[in-house]
Amino acid sequence: MFKLRFLKKTPLAWLQVKRERTRLMVAIAGIAFADMLIFIQMGFEGALYDAAIQPHRNLQADLVLINPQMQTLFSVKDFPRQRLYQTLAHADVASVSGVYIATGQWKNPETRLERAILVWGIDPTEPSFNFPEVNQNLHKIQPLNRLLFDQAGRPEYGFTTAAYEETGHFSAELNGMQVDVEGVFTNGASFAADGNVIASDSTFLRLFPDQNADHIEVGLVQLKPGADVAKVQRELTAALPDDVLIGSPEDFAQIEREYWANGTGIGFIFGLGVGVGFIVGIVIVYQILYSDVSEHLPEYATLKAMG
């Protein structure tokens, strides 16, 4: 009697599915594979974007100024430093600082092979990033030819954290000039750059002699406590010429993200992977349902005849 009541309460579909346990396990494995394929592609895509925009989000500023034509860090555009100083006329602006960005050629001291690296030039007297290890070591890069190295960059640069911590010294060539690493920070490689170094603005201008000192790539604006960021952004946008774009660090990050998502084939490839995984899942579910229904047509006919 109990078994009869159990059968009446148990859905017929579940009884039918679990009747052949081997087929059930194979079906679950197939669907799980399709789901994993989708989530892996989405994970890779998310990791790509997070790595590309991490430096933008770590800029220590309430507002940033950039060239409106800027799309990505490896092809950065500059604008007159004068625009940054003009923001000081606003009553809610507390301080400003400029950031130089360029791609240099780093020579591995062991293999002597050169590799592109992203170089950031900042004012060593003012914090420009939210990296604690950078702000703690700003005084170390005030002398010329001193750098802070991204220890999460590619190993092809020849730098190892263990060796540096043991000796406390590391030297290499950057754009044909001897430089010394005076500290490390952690940012990581991305499609825009395999590694990063931070130098003082004076060192940066020595490494890139063709750089116009009166033009910067990013302007950092710190507001006074209690200031309305959105209101100040609107007023500065109206006051400054249209050769600069004013936004938050997150707005700056989204420009970079938009470039990789829609301006290159990388975003399309990962999106295609997600679509393929979804189609594979549909095919697997369809095959499972089709084969199960086909093998039980007599039972379905009997149930239909019984009403």
C-alpha cells in the first residue's frame, strides 16, 4: 500500500529518468560539461577585463582628466597640463597631479632580450595610486633612474621577487638606460601590458626624451571633503575646453573595458565561446529528451488512451 502511494506522489518523469541510472549519469555529465564550458569562457572574459582595468581603478583621485580620443593604455593620448591646473580654479578642488604613461623597452639582464613594458611617471611627492606598497616607497623613486617594479608581471623580464628580497637590489636597462628597482608592487599582466613599472616624473622624462613635459596622459583631481563629485564633474566639463574628458576613475576604467570588449576580436572570441557552450547544452538536452521519449512511445500511447 505504501509503495502504491509513493508511486502516485512521485512524478512519472522522474521515475522514467532514474530507471536507467547509467544513461542518467551520462546525461548529467553532458549537461555539466556544457555549463562548465560556458562558465569557463565567462570567467576568462571577466579576468581579462579585470586585469586590463585594475590600474585605472587604483588611481587615487576623485576625478580624472584624459584625452577624449584615448581608448587604451598601450595607445595613450596626451593633453595639455594647463587643463589640469585650470581645475584648481574650482572652489571644491583640493589638489591635482599629472601622470605620464608610455610603453618602454625592458632588457632582461640575463637573456638580453627586450620586451615591452608599461611605464608610469608620477609625482613622487603626491600619492597617485591606491597601492599601499607604492605609497610607502615613493621617497625611494625620487632620485633619478629609480623604479618600482610590478612583481606580478611576466617572468620574461628576468625579475624574481625571491632574488630581490634576498639581495635587495635589481638593475636592468629600460630604453637603453640603466635603472634600479627600489621596491615592488602588485598589479599583474594584461593584454595591454605584460608588466608595469612606476617612476618619478623626472625619471620618466629622461627615459622618454621626446615626451613633451607640458603634456600629460592622465590628470588626477582630488576634491575637498564633502564635495559633490557629480556636481563638480558637470561644472568642470562646462568650464574646460572639449580637448579633455572629465570622469571618475571608474569611467576611465570602462573606456578601457569597452575597447577590449568591442574594439578588438578578444571580446568577440570569448562571447563566441559562451554561445558555443550554450548551443552544446541545447543539443545535449534535446538528444536526451528525444531518445527518452522515443523509447517510451508505447507507454505514452497507453497513458494517452487511458486519458
